[in-house]
Amino acid sequence: MLALSSVTRYFLYGEPTDMRFGINSLAGLVRNRLGFDPMSGDVFLFLGKRSNQIRLLQWDRDGFAMYVKKLERGTFERPRLSGSAITSSQLTLLLQGVKLESVSYRKRYDPLQRG
């Protein structure tokens, strides 16, 4: 079962993906194109060419799990990211159809940020 968590890392594959690809092909993209270990437990996102379908791939302790959402109407936003990392809150908004560019976040403590 997929549960979005701020502890889990999420990575978006930057190019449109053939939605006929199964688990092995997507795991190959993760390893060969993104340079990550697909069995790390991280969640990898793939958007279709028409942006109406998204696939999430995750290693789940004893095997791969693939989650698919295909929209009947509308499209998913292809977010502009620096790198391939996406946060769990961004993923939630993306799945709900919220434009990420229109979201404004209130200031919060970030131990990685100084000043």
C-alpha cells in the first residue's frame, strides 16, 4: 500500500515515459538513466507522454510495487524541478491536480538553511 511520507524520498523521471513499460523497464530507467538503485525503497515517478497517466515504482521489502493513476479528463502537471527530487507534499498536490507554481509555502524552520 502506498503511503506518502516526508521520510521517503521521491524522484521524478524528467522525460515523458511510454506507459506500456512495466516494472522491469521502469526499474531499468531508474538504474541506467537516473543512476539510482531501484531497490532502495525510494519512490520513482514516471509521467506519460500525454501527461494523463502517472506510474510510481517502489521496492517494498520483498518485491516491486507499481501504482498507476490514469485520468479520465485533464492532465498532470509536469513540474519544473532543479534535479529529479520532489517532496511528498509536492507529489500530493500533483496527484490532486493543483498547479505547483501557484502554491506558496509559509516560512518554516529548516535545519539545513542558515540565517
